[in-house]
Amino acid sequence: MSVAASTPCSIVIVGFGGMGHEHWRRLRDVPELRVVGAFDVLADRQAFASSLGIRAYPSYSSVLEDAGVDAILIATPNDSHRTLALAALQAGKHVICEKPATLNTQELDDIVRIAEETGRLFMVHQNRRWDEDYLTVRRILAEGTLGPVHHIETRVQGSRGIPGDWRKVERHGGGMMLDWGVHLLDRLVFLLPGPITQVYCKMHFPTGQPVDEGFHLFLTFASGQTALVEVGTCHFQTLPLWTVLGTQGTAVIQDWALQGGIVAKVGADADALPMVAGAGLTKTMAPRTEAGEVRLPLPKVSSDVREFYRNFVAAARGLEEPLVKNGEVRRILALMEAAFRSHRTGQVVGFEGP
């Protein structure tokens, strides 16, 4: 099935929970894509879709059998992605899939193989590439304000625990590594694009849930650069979303409202004077003088996540390359697999991916 350039791409949302509804809300402002229906295994969600004026298909097979449907958007629990995506591709539909695409690299390989055989597009919804805090960090690095960057910390923290749904269930692909780690890693490898050589991960279970409630993940790059990726759901005070350390400055983004700033070195270093620090003296940790640093605002970047959907249609029509490529998705799945191995063994794990 080809998507004609003169008409919108018709799409059905499969899984009409919170994220499925959010897709529908955004797609109302994307004329290239037209939501023609929804399907969910839960009756209340089917009724909710109908209340919004959306056709509620009686079964997934009825969606696949509808020749008027060009594409499927999968917004279901993680363990169902492979089965639903394979059926959609084999039925001649293009597919948008929520992240993580699958639970492991082998499942993704199965999907990519069928997508290639059928000539259909499979594209993962890595929507947080459009987060303005991340795009602001990209601009800071591109402008070189901090000098060579040697370490990046990226984190999200909250205090409400894991939502009381399938995200607490291991067999459904619950836990914070698959929920948030997939986003933070996906963005990080664009900021530090070189090969990763070592992965060390410690997962946390502060309230005794059966899946990880948070984690610390430390990455070492072949360049010598390092990164800390941190997710937590039991933090009643939060650390910054981003801390970026360069040889000539530091950038901090506190929150999604883009509070924060940059402190950069100017001029030559003057000799530091000893200062009282607790019960001792230090020159090493003495603060810089006002003449030796400059404080700069963040170069804030605006974005529009609807670009993802527009690109999906253009890619399905063969007019553009997908903005989210399956090779990129596979690398992140492989990194998360390495993180799980590191946690299980308590050891640093070598990583031989790109």
C-alpha cells in the first residue's frame, strides 16, 4: 500500500490509553495524518474513543483488514509491540511504534526484516528528541561555549513512584530503564556520538517493586569522555536535568522550564588564595573571581514535536529519510541490554557497538 501524496495518510491508534490519547490530540494539528479510528482491548477506552467521535474498531484484525487504513500507531504495553508491528507490516500497513520499540534487539531485528521484505515503514516514536532542554544542550555544544566537553549528566527524578499500571509488571516490559532510560540514552548518543566502550549500571528498588524504580548508569566513551544517566522515582528534591562539564565552562539546566545558565572561564587563571573550607583550608576548590568568569543565559531552543509525524508521512512516501532510524533504535536497545547485564553481574560490561 502506497501513501498518495495528494491525500492525508490514514492512521489507526492501537492502544487508547494516556499516550494513545495524546497522539490523537497532537494529530488533530497535523493535516498530513488523519486518525480514522482506534482500537483498545479495554471497553472503557473503546467507549472513550467513541465519545471523541473516533471510530472504535471491534478487533485488531478488523483494523488490519480495512484497506482504507494506511498506517498503525502502536501505543500499547511494551511486550506487545513485536506481535502487533509484525501483523501490521504483513498486512501492508506502515507503523509508528511507541518506545521502547521492543524488549530486546532480537525482537527489533524481526520487525526490521519484515519491514524490509514488505516495503513498509517502521518508525519509533522517540519524541523526546524534540524536548527543548535537550535541544538547548545541543546548541550549547555546537556553539563551543564550554570548550571540549568531558562529562555530561542527564537525569529525570520524581517522587511519585512508578504509575500503578503495567509499568510495574516485568513481563510487560515495566521499569524505569525501558520507560525513561530509552529516552535519555537516545539523546545522549547524539551529544557524545563516539563509540562507547564500557557500561556500568546499578538499578534501585527503594520501595520493593518487582521492576527497577530507578538507576544510575555510567558510560565511558572511546574518547575518554564520560556520562552519567540517572532516573529516580523516590526523590523529594531533584537534581538538575542536565549538567554539562567542559574544560572552559559548565552548563546547568535545572528543569523543563529551562531554568539554569552557563558559567564560562574568561582570561588567564590568577593564583588562588587559600580559603577556609569546613575544618581545613583549600586552594584547589577556591571559587573563581568575578574577573575570571562570565555568567551567560541558556541559548533556549524552541521545537515542534509534530515534525515527527510529518516526517513519518514523508518517509512513507519516499520523500525524506526517517528522522528516527532503526539502526539508532537498535543501538539504544543494545545499550540497555548491556545495562541490565551490568546490574545482574555487578560488573562493568564492555560494549562493542558503534
